[in-house]
Amino acid sequence: MAGSQGFSTLCENSNEVFLDVAKLLITYADNILRNPNEGKYRSIRIGNPTFSAKLLPIRGAVECLFEMGFEEAETHLVFPKSASVDQLRRIRESIAAERDQRLDVGQPQQSPVTASATALASAPASAAAQGPPVTASLAARQTPAAQAPSLESSMIFLTTLQSNFQHVMEYENSELQQKALGVIPHQQLTTTAKEKLQQAKQADPDCNLSEEDLLVLELLRWFKGEFFSWVDCLPCNHCGGPTQSSGPLAPSTDDLRWGAQRVENHHCQACNHSTRFPRYNNPEKLLETRRGRCGEWANCFTLCCRALDLEARYIWDNTDHVWTEVYSASQHRWLHCDSCENACDKPLLYEIGWGKKLDYVLAFSKDQVVDVTWRYSCKHPEVLSRRNKVQEPWLLYTINGLNAVRQQSLSSERKKELLERLLVELVEFISPKTPKQGELGGRNSGSLAWRNARGETRPGTTPSAAAAEFVFVPTEKEKSGRVFHLRYNSTKDHYCRVSNDSEDIQGWDKTLWRKESVFRKLENDWQMVYLARTEGSSSGKISWKLDCAPVRMKIKTVSVRACSQTFHSGTVRWGLQSGQNTTEFSGDGEMHLLQGLSGSSELVVEAELAGGEGESSWQHSQLFRRSLNEPEESSLEIFVEMEEEDA
């Protein structure tokens, strides 16, 4: 039990000593439970030979009596009438459970998976009809007595198993699947999957992929890129500025209705307003909110998979992450799918890329629970050493019991299919994998501070400069018109080179001269877009360059209009350099005619972002902040009049 030091200490004794003491302690407890009104069973004389010889010298024994509720009273230990019988029963059951496990576990220890394979091979023929006799990941080794988990630990683990196993049944609701289909562009995804499959088979005639495999990839791409959004802290729903997490709020009746037991308070220091972030656990609600962290992502994505009739299961990792697996009939195996990362078939991503110390990874589907820990690790001995929350035999027995109940109504053919798949998984688990290139990277989802706090960033990575080195050179049309005119629209993310027949250039970073620690932030839930500096960087820079020399022209006048916004102590500095002349201007959205810049052939417009406070400081200085719902309007405009160079 959590907090039961006496029981934990008792478990440190050898099997022989423990079993002898356990028998006596259970007898004391049973006497009271069976005869609650008999005073003689509520008192133990300290001088009693049995007590002094068999209990007093044994580590944890007397402590267990105190934890049961016994109190010291001169020459006796007494169980008062005010003591909790429930507490007595809990300690008694912990001791009994440990005793039963020690009595049952007398077989030689085996390697992780080998015990499962042996049990499957030796199972009676009727096992196929009964469902899988064991789970695929049995690490059939008794946990050392010094690390023996408590009954309460086992019960907490059981609650997690039962909760997840029940939750996945929500994905089988036909009405909910139809609602999911209503938001998934399934025809478009299917068409793209067919086209890519055809291309794959043309490139490799021996390709064994199916249309369903490619559909999974398209669904991941759409879900990550277009549908769902990650939440660190929500923008303030009063002023639109950045917020900081400041503890929990009480869930409302409506929050609880949609499974939001937790509600986060995202506080805005600028306007002192609190924005509520309910952590919804209902996939139907998530189809509407379309935002959250890994729990919400995996929850909603697994539903989308089931809506497309993909056989999917929800994966729970005890080290605080969740994702999805999808079964590939063409490849006869389960594929790892992480919608947060748009990652498919990269199971070692967490242990190798993120540096996770895995212990229990469990898969939950409508048909069964499977311990899939070994798929996600290439360090099996290390993982096994950390599996101390429950006894392995207990976990095996519990999973088998859950599966037996769930599979009662399945056909014999389906049970046989599940058993055959389990055998394939066992073979896969026997040999630890070798990391692939795509599994070596750190986590992408979440803020840098959040990823750093969890130790899930790629080792050795820091925001770095990326020199784009694009230079605008006037075209013949611009030379003859003696005007260079450029506009950037942040909502559409494109440039319009007005002076060159309204040439359209897509992508904010495609025409940059320099870029250092700046990225484009799209907030789908709040329908906002802006450029900000990279998380974790103290400053960011971005610039555009015009060079008139190649066409023998020089600058006559320069007018610039730029839009920037700051919060708290964030700063944005706009500057313009032409030859030896440098001048600053405001990002207030007004057109500024800048003096003293004529005569040079080159021009550089630069913005520098800095300042801000706390983990969200990167958000406190922004360029080109716009609502995606606003009418089209340029956020940057550069207008240059040119003249011919002197002969």
C-alpha cells in the first residue's frame, strides 16, 4: 500500500521468514474480522512467547500491526473499537496477496517474451476458443522482495487498466464515428493514398504496401497539419495576448460532462484575465475543440482511425505519453502512429530520440489489452529493472482476466485471429530492435521549455541561424518603370511583387536575405498567425535585401510600412540600411518615407525581436500578427523609387 512502510519492510524478509510471519499476522486480523465483538481477539500480550519469538524480532512485523490499527497499552497491543476495520482489512489483504504470490512463484525465471511464447506453445487446444492465454509481453520474473509492490500500487494499476480498456469502447460508437467522418476529408485522403500507392508500386514492383497503409500516412499528415493544434498556453480570450499557466480551476458541470476532470488556468498578465483550458477526455468534444496535448491528440486521432474503419488501438505509456497503433493487414503487424509528431512506424522514437526511461507500455483495443512494452525498447534489461509497480505474474493474470471477459462474445474465428497476431508480436519482441534514422530525433510537439522539462529534446540542438541569402534584383519591367514594390500578406503567407506584373511568391521565408531564430506561428484554434522568435532564443532577426547594381540602377527614395506587436517587455526594432546610411522606423502599420537613403544601389530591411518574460517570452514580440478571418491586407510593404546610375 502507498505509505505502508511496515508492509514494505516486511516484504524485505526472506520467503521463509515472510511466509511464517504472514500466517500469524493474517490470523490476528481474521480473528477480529470474524469476531468483531469478542474482546479477547482485540488484545495481544507483548510477553506472549509467540509474539516475542515470532513477531518482535522480524523487520516490519510489529509495524504492520500498528498500521492495522493496534495501539500500545502497557503490557498489550490493543485494537480499539474506534480503529478502522477497513484499514485492518486492507493491510491483511496486502499481506495475503504477497503471501499468495510467493507461494505461487516457484518456477525458474525466464527472459521477457520467452515465458509468453512457452505458455502459448503449451496452452491446451481449447485456448484459442478461450482467447489468448497470456499477454504478449510477459516479463515472467518475480520482482525482488526488496522492491515488492504494495497491494494499493496494484489496485491503482488495475484501475488504470480498467479505465483505458473501457474508454476505447467509445471509439466503437457508430454515431460518433459518423460525426468524425463528417470532419475528415476522407475522399480526398483516399484519393491521395491511391495516387501515392500507384507511384510507390511504379518505383518498386515488389512493394507490399496497401492503400490502407498509405491512408494511415495521409490521415496523420492531415491531422497534424490541418486539423488539430497543440496547446502550451492558450492566447488570452479577452485581449488575445500570451498567457501563462497558473494552476488549476474547478471544473464546471459541463466540463465534467465531457470528461474534463482537470481545468487549467491560463492567466494573462497584461489584462489580468483568466482563460480556462478544460482537459477534455471525450473524443466527441475533441472533434469540436480540436486542440490539446498528447492525451487529446491520441484520443481524437484513434477515433478518426476507427471512423475510417482502420483497426486501431490506444497506447498508454506509464512515463506520461499516449499514441496510437494501427494494424496493417498487408504487413501483418501493428504500426506505431504518433499524431503529435506525424510519425509512423518509429517505435524507438521515445526511448532513443526522446530519452524516455520506459517501463510499462500497454495497448488497448475493443478486443484486448496487450503489453507492448518490448516493441518500444531496444534496452530490454534496463526496462525490466524498472518494472516494479506490480508483480509480473499479477500483471499477466490481470490482463488475461480482462481479455477473457471482453472476448466472451467474439467468434472462434476472431479469437483465433487475435491469438495468431499475438504470436507474431511475440516473435517481434524477442529480438530488440536497432534504431532507425527517423527515431533519433527529439520531440517536436510542445514548447521548448516543456520539452526540456520532460527531457525529450534532441540532444545537442539549439536554435541556429539559417542564412536564406535571397536577393531581390529589379527585373526589366521594374527597371523601365523605375519602381520596386513588394507586399507580404501574413494570412495568406505570400508575397506580391506588385511592380513585376503582381508576381506571387508563396512562403514567408522564400525571399529572405537573413533569418535567425524566427518561425511562423499558426494558431488554428484562435485563428491567428504571426512571426515570432524561436522558443528558447534570446533574440531573433529577419531581413530582406534589394540590389539594384546588376541592372545599373540606384535608389532614389524608400518608403516602408511594417506591422509588429509587443507584449510585456517584448521589443521589436525595425531598421533600414542603404550603403553607409542606417535608419530606424516604427512597426506601427503606417507608411514611412525614409530620408537620406538615396544614392546607394543596395537596401536591407531588418527586424529584430527580443525581450519578453518567462517561458512565453518568445511570444512577447511578434511580426505581422493577423486574424485569419480579417480581410486581405498586407503586413509588410516596401516601395523603392529607382534612378539610373551616373554615367
